[in-house]
Amino acid sequence: MPQEVAEPGNLQFLPEWIWQLRIRWASTLTYQTIRDGISDYLAPASSSWKIRQIRKRFNPDLKYMALIEARPEPVDVSTQNEGISTPAVASYQCLPSCDSIRLLHLLPGPEGSPIQTTLSVHSISSLPPYEALSYCWGRKSGVPISCNSHLISIQENLFFALSALRWRDSERILWADAICINQNDDKEKSTQVQLMRSIYECSTRVVVWLGQHAKSAQGVDLLTRIQQLALEDYGKMVGRDQALGPEDLRALGLPSVNSTEWRALDSLFGREWFTRVWIIQELVVSKDSLVICGNRSFSWTELARAAQFIFQHSLTAITQVDPRLPIKLEKLRQAHLTFNGDQPILPLLLETRNSFATRDRDKIFALMGLSGSETSGLVPDYSSASSDDKVFINFSKYHMEKTGALDILGAVEDHSHRLKKQLPSWVPDWEVHPPGLPLSLLEQYLEWDASKGFGDQALTIFTNHDKTLRVKGIAVDTVLHIGDSFLEYVPLPGTAQDWYPYLKTEAAKKLLHSATDFLMQQRYRQWERIAKRSKKYRGDEDVLPTFIKTVIADANLLSDGPISTSTSTVSSPIEKYYTAWCKYWNTASEQQGKYIFTSYNSTTPTELQMAVKFMQAHHKAAYGRRFFTSKSHDYMGLCPSLTRKGDVLVILFGGRTPFILRKQGRGQWKFIGECYTHGLMSGEFFRQGTSDGRDIRVTDFSLV
């Protein structure tokens, strides 16, 4: 049977003249001033709500929370330890040297019997065969087990893992951080953190414990089928990157889009383990990884292969399975091999920013082992004398001085999302999970060098106890027009702003959908109209192709060659992608993808392929940002959502991109964020200035 589709709402059938009036108003400075004034006025009142909700709004693992209620009841372990007459707490002996570690010997026993273990001490250079356990600590603790004939209290999730891993007839040697490291000794933790990479590298295998089965059993079965399909020669049925529809699933022997198997697989990919920052190093450096969920197991390679298949064929749009987390981990694993175990630290931090850590500073410390040479001068500090804010400031300063560049400024998030309000504006708050990607994660980033010709090295001075950054640069122009923020639903994983948990009635949801859908339709029309205020871009470029390049940050959509089209009235190749996306997105976006199958049925396979490719590039470049034009020189670009009229567009020495600053008075500036500005990304400002004989004035900016 063909897939049953819903018809779009009345929003799609509004007369064009109504849209033109609306967009004409939304493109005026009056509208933009009122919009931003209201937003700034309401910001203080909503700040406490934002602090509570910021992680939820932009966090990929919300679905895991649904598993908590479905999780099996904890095993009653109170009777399992009867007869063990030991002290209540085990005491740790100091490790003999800074390269010593403890190994956990899990003693054999039948299912349901008390867990008994012993610890042994070894030098990192002379270890017996052992497996390293990768797991998340979980939310519940207080489960007792026997260790060296003493009772110790461990987390419930670790207890379940040890119960599942215990052999009946022989002991199993493991390394598990909660037991093998004295968690009450900050000095030992700092030393052991520096050995974590070696601990997981030296293990015969890393065992990944995802937790109890819960509702993921069907997901494991589907994962196995998908990875087998990915191994087979299915090229005759579908192209490598072709978006699949409901009929394609049937042809490939996969369940229908409404099957509970897809939801189970999504729950599996959403397990809390995938969201923790420490597991990244544990997986990436492993020789081999076995993944266990309840009593089911499979290799990491199988899991990554299935996730990649879902991503390549855009199955998220129709099945709601989000494969981003395993894909991210596999990408980091491959990068570790490419860089021979010594990756640049900043891309690592940015790629993993939506991960969680119990202590904020671990967002940095957990990744230092993967970036040996670049972080060799940093030592993890868990002492109470060092605050998380100080760790973040010290790291920003260290990175700028180490690299001689300002790349780390691109990690600064929209300040309205900031959780640590006392941080200087130029220091990233690594605990925040921003909605969009930093420009430095785009493929074209390495081709940019906005300060080329001025100075490749950042000229930085740190004052006021390292809270003020003084840097040289050039004020290029001031911001004039600013479009609405790009935060609407896109049929890609991780972009829907789901407010359902806060809406109690269907009427409220319907009202919200009507309002948000209207704003969604307005945003891209508004951006285009603001751009078309000029007939030519800076006097010689056609506006529409330049606008399209801007909203994808000049991504190369034709890198694999142009997609052939039989007939087209569009002259520019890049305009074909934009036209296909507009046609598809008009319907697919409405009511968070409710009518997506209508879009599939009304577009050709070629149009769908072009639309998805443009949508991916647009989402990477512009999500969480605004479109802007400047006052004097008519530049256009993508800027942070917090940008306001009158903010200053600058090029700072040592910066690959331009930046937005806001004057604070007394010679001080607030750092707003990085931006893409068409025509300023490769040193054009310096070249044009020298050829025109223009006086280029260098300014000292004090960022606070």
C-alpha cells in the first residue's frame, strides 16, 4: 500500500500578496528594532528559566529520559551480601608511583549470588591481560559489593554491569574507574586522569555497557538487519546517498515508518552512555570494542555501520531515528587514526560539546589524552582552589598562546545561552550546548583567513587577572539589517524545538504550531528580501547567487559534480539547489514534519537529492544564526543571534573569520561571536584597501 499522507494546513495557501506585505514589514528597521528591543527587555526575566532549560532545549539525549521509567526495578542486593562480616568502607592504599594503576578482579559466581572482587596494583608498563569497562555512572548509588573483603558502595549501573559480566567458573580482570580510582583523593584523580588513555589503549578490549534492556530489544534486532543490509550490494536498488522513502523501506525488507522497531532503535542510540564525555576517549583509543545491552551484544563496528546507513539515506526524516551520537563517536575514532593519536584539541572540544560531565572542567580534561602535544603543558586540576571558571579562562589563554591564533573565539556561544554569567565574554562556556555548529567545523573553514595580509599571528595581551583580552584588529563596518534567527524545524536530526512537554492541551499545541509555522515561513523569505535591497552585491556580483552562497557559508555543493536535471528555468547551478530546497521545505517544515510525505510525493528523486544536500549545508552554516547586512559597505553574512543594529563588524589579527563586537564604554568591548561575511573571508579587505589607497586603521580592542 502507498504511504498515507496528510494534507498541509491552510498556511501554504495564503495569497502571495499577504506574504509580500508581511515580509516587507519584517524587513524594515522598525520591525527589527521592536523585535530585538522586546527580546532584550524580556531576557533578564527569562534568564533563570533559560538556565534550567538550556540543556534540554539543545540536548540530543532527551529521549533517554523516557527509558528511566521503563527500566527494570533495581535488584534487591540487601540479601546478597549477608554473611560478609567486614568493615563498612574499604580503605585505599596509596599507589606506589605515578604510573601505577589498580585492576579489578571480578570473582566467579552463579547468577544472583553476592558480587565479590579484589584489587591488584600494577605498573602501566607491565599489565596482565584485562578488559576496560566503559559505562556511565548513572543517577543511583549506594549498592554494596565486596572488595578485598570490605564492603564498598557502588553505582547501581556499575552493579548491573558487573552482574552481567561475571563469569560462572573463572575470574574476569577489569578496569572500572569508580572502583580502581580512589574517588576521595583529588591528587590521585589528577594523576590517574593523565593515564586514562594508556589504560584503555593497553586493554585487550573495551567493554561498553549500555545498561539494562528496557525497550531496546527490538532495536538491537533492527540494528543487526540494517548493518547487514549496509554490507550487502544494495547499489542496484538505491544510490549511496539517495534519500529513501516509505516504499524503499519495504523493498529493502525494513519495517514500515510507523513500526515500534524504529522507536526502539532510536532509544538504543539515545542511551545515556552516548552522551557522556569520558566515554569518548575510552572508545576512540580501544583496539576492539564490544557493546552490551542487557543480555545482547554486538560489535561497535556493527552499530556504527547501521547509524551511517540511516544518515546516508536520510531515514531520520521519516523514521525519527537520530543517529548523530554514534556517528559522532565513529567520526572521532577515525580522526584518531588519521592524526595518529594526536588530534588538535579545539575541534575535539567543539565536536563533543553536547556531551555531559559531572564536573564542568571534565569537558576539557576528558579530551586532553587525545591531544598529546597540544595540551602537554596542561595538568588536570581537581583541587577546590581551582574553579571551573578559572579552568575555562586558563584554557582559552593557553590555547591562544600555544597556537598564536584566535580560533578558540569561534567557540563562544550566544550569551543568552550562557550558564556561567561571570565568565569574560571572550571565553567559551563549555557546559553550554549551543543550537548551531561553530564555523570552524565546516569543511571550508581551513580555506578561510580573514586577517590575511594584516598579520597571521594573534597579538594578545591578558590583563585584569586574565579576565581582559587585548587584541589588535580593524573595524570594518557596523551592522544595519538583521533577519530573524534560524531556529525552526528542519527535517534533519537535532533541529526541532520541541515544546510539547510544556503544553498540556491539544488546543495549546495547535495554537503554538500556527504561530511557529508562520514565523518559519517568514524567516527565509525575510532573509532573501533583506539581501535583495541591493541590486548588485558590492557593485558587481548578482545578489541572489551571492545570497545563496552566504546562507550556506560558501559550501561547495558541486564537489561531487553537478546533479543532472532534464529541464530547468534556473540559470545558476547553485540556484537549482536553492529552488529545490524551497519547494521541498515549504511543506516538509510545517508542524514539525507532519506533512513530510507530501513533500516526498511532490518532488522528483533528483529534486529531493538536491534539496537534502542544500538543507544539510544550510543547517550546518546558519542554524542558530541570523542573516545581516552592514551599513556602509553593504556586506552580507551570518551572525550570532545576539547581534544587534549598531554592533561592529571587525577583523582581528590571527582570526580566520570576522567577528562581531559591541562597544561597552571606557574603551572596552563585549565579544558577541564569529560571523561569516561574504567577501571578507580570504583577506579581501586588505587587498582591496591597499589597491584603493584606503587608509586602514589598526585598533586595540579590550575584550571584557
